[in-house]
Amino acid sequence: MNDEILEKQNEIYVRRLRPDDLDAVIRIDAKNTGQRREEYFKLKLRQALAESGVEVSLAAEVDGLLVGFVLCWVYYGEFGQPEAAAVLDTIGVHPDFAHKGVGDSMLKQLKMNLGALGIPVLRTEVDFSDTRLLGFFHKEGFTPSSRICLDLAIGEST
């Protein structure tokens, strides 16, 4: 798709993510990652929509076509911290719509929704080497957390 066509697109419509969005979510992610993670997204979408007490995951459409998604849920306490927090697990924007305001629109709506629910913080994790995603989150106002994510390889000798 060329830029001339994209400039003529209608507005970005952000709505709640639905179970029937699964195939589009998988396609967008495959375009971005180069792999088809069907089982992963079946599980994640089910968790985000059915197993969470509060549905906050979103989809973005342009001209009726799903072009972006955010998988997110709310925890009422995690890792020993008693306060509520939202966790942004996965965000995806179709490459043809990158830098067209899709991610911005989804996060703007997500922040409004979380604010209305009284959720004070939105957390996510990013691969330190993913400068593109780090740049996007920085532009959106994310800052490094005072908490550190730690990994332990299981099964390796120490």
C-alpha cells in the first residue's frame, strides 16, 4: 500500500478487541515478527477477553479493516505490590499503517479507559535492543520503572 492511498484513509476507529479479531491479530503479528504465533495468540486473546475481570484490550480499524491491536489486562496487585496496575502485554500495528497514528490512537484510548477505571499505572516490558519500540513508548510518555525485571535460566548449571 502506498502513502498516497493511506493519506486518503478515513479516521482511525478504536474499539474493544473481540474474539473474532483473532485471525487479524495473528496476521498483523506475523507481518511484524516473521512468524505465525497462532497458539500464543489464541491463549493471550482468551486471557485478555475471558479470564480477565476487566476487559481493556483494544483494536484499531481504518475503513473497517483491523490494522492494530493492544492486549492488556488489569491486575489488582502483583509481585507483592497491593495497588492496581494495567499491564500492556502485546501491541501490534500492521506495517502498512506504521507511523500513521494507529499506535498513538490505541494508547490514547487505553489511557482514557484506564483512567476512568481508576487504574494509576500502565506497565510493559520491552526488549532492550528494540530501539523502535522503545522510541515509540518513550514518545508516548513511558519512563523506565524503578522495578527491575529479572530472568533466571532454568536447567543451566551455575
